[in-house]
Amino acid sequence: MNNEIIYILIASFIGLLSFVLAALAIQSKKLSVAVIATGVVSLFSSILFLLMAAPDVAMTEASIGSGLTTLIYFYVLNKIKKYHA
Amino acid sequence: MLRNLLISLLLLSFVYIFYNLYVGFTPKTELDGIAAHYADKGAAEIGAANLVTAVVVTYRGFDTLGEVTILFLTASIIGFFLKLTEADENKVIIHRGTSELLVTSSNLLVPIIILFGIYVFMNGHLTPGGGFQGGAIIASAVALAILANPNMHINHQIILWVESISGVVFVLIGVLGILLAGGFLDNRVLPQGQFGTLLSAGAIPIIYSFIGLKVGAEISNILEKYQKSQKES
């Protein structure tokens, strides 16, 4: 019973943090900050998947969602900056 | 004004829909239908300790083939739209230089991460994870290596061959399933072996290893294309 409360607390804390970071990703003026925020949202959601006993989904989310997607966004961002500056 | 009104109307309707779903949701206390069949008979029929793998590779193997095909299409479309030419080969990426910490740690970590990816897809039928996860982990090792050395040369030919051969072997094992066992992608083309050991669950370890190689090669291919698109002089 006690474990369950701790579990809910951790899960809701992570959920709240990812909400904050998602809002940051939408609101921030700098695109690089937004890209990093989306990456961190993915990382937090992979922790949530792990807490919900889905380690395979967590692995995919951590490597593709927060790793590769962020890198590809930065490649694209770099390419866009060349044309606008 | 009208736009904001419409947006808030849409959001409110979403709230209504999801609230109704939330209120009307009653969790099932026991499995029924096909889920019960998978849970009760999956281990005996397929011989995989990880039931998710039994569903993904054998019961729903055709869907997995579709997913792999979609990933292949994605890689090809990215290659098509990035418009890389032969002249790009000789150019380099101008960057501010990478830190000593990143270079040293990536030299240490890249082989370990690749080894972990191979472990994940070879043990797909025993432990959580499988072909897609293992392939994604291998590709993230490639991403780390690119971060440490932005001008790294990735051998395109190796990626091409690994990807094509894995895809062909995956489909061939599936066709063997029609000839020797119950149907397309049936895993009983090979003996089931001892439950819970590495060489068990029929063809699942082989199929998943090739899926892992294919996914890893495809995502590395996408990364390689993006890396090449950054070259300028």
C-alpha cells in the first residue's frame, strides 16, 4: 500500500515535469531550447513507461524519441539557419 | 477571434469525448477472446518466454513485416528528398570542434552500446525488448559516434548489404513457414528447444536478429543521409 503511494507520487511528479517542459517547448522563442525540451519530454515519458512495466516501449522511446529525433531536429535546424542568416 | 473560438470549441469537444470515455471505462477483471488464448496457450504453442515477442513475431508477424517495410520506405523517402549528389562526398562539415570528454567517452561507450543492442535483439524471446529496440539502440550508438566525430565516414555499402540481406532472409523464413509449418512466419520451422534458453522458440531468435540488423541499418542510413546533408565545402 505504501509502495503504491510512492509510485503514484513519482509518476505524477514526472508527469507534471513533462507538462512543464512541453509548455516550454511550445512557448520558447529559441528553437534549440524547444528541441531540447521535446527530447527531455521523451526521456521523462520513457521513465513513465518503465514505471508502468513496459520496459520494451521505454527502450524504444529513450533511444528514438529522445536520442535520434533530437539529433535529426538539430541537423534540420542547422540546415534552416544557413538559409535564414 | 473566430479562429480562437473554433480552437476552444474543438478543445472543449475533445474534453467532452475523453471525459465520457473516462467515466464509461470499467477495467476488465479477466482476459477474454484472443488475449486469453495468447496468455494461456502462447507459451506452449510458441515456446517464447517473452509473450510480447510471441505475439509480435509469430501471431502478428505480418504486421511486423509491414512495420519494417514502412521504416524502409521512410529511409528511402528521406534519401529521395535530401537530394544528395556525388559532389557532396568530398565536402566536410565545418563545426566548432567536439570536446575531449565526448570523444573519449564515445570511444569507450560505442562498442558497449552496440553489444547491448545485439544482446537485446538476440534475447528478444526471453527478456523485454527485441528487434526494434535492439536496432534503435545500435542506431543510437551510431548517433553518439557521429556526435563525437561529425565528419565520420559511414560505409554506405555495408549498410545497404546488411539491410537488404536481412530483409530477404526475414521474408524467406516467413515463406519457409508456409512450406514446413502452419503458415507465413510460423516459428515452428525449427525445433522449439528447451523453454527459456537462448536457442528456443523455433525461428524467433533468428527472425528477431535479422529484424534488429535491418532496423539498425535503416536508422543508421537515415542518420548517414542527414549527416551528409550538412556538408558544405
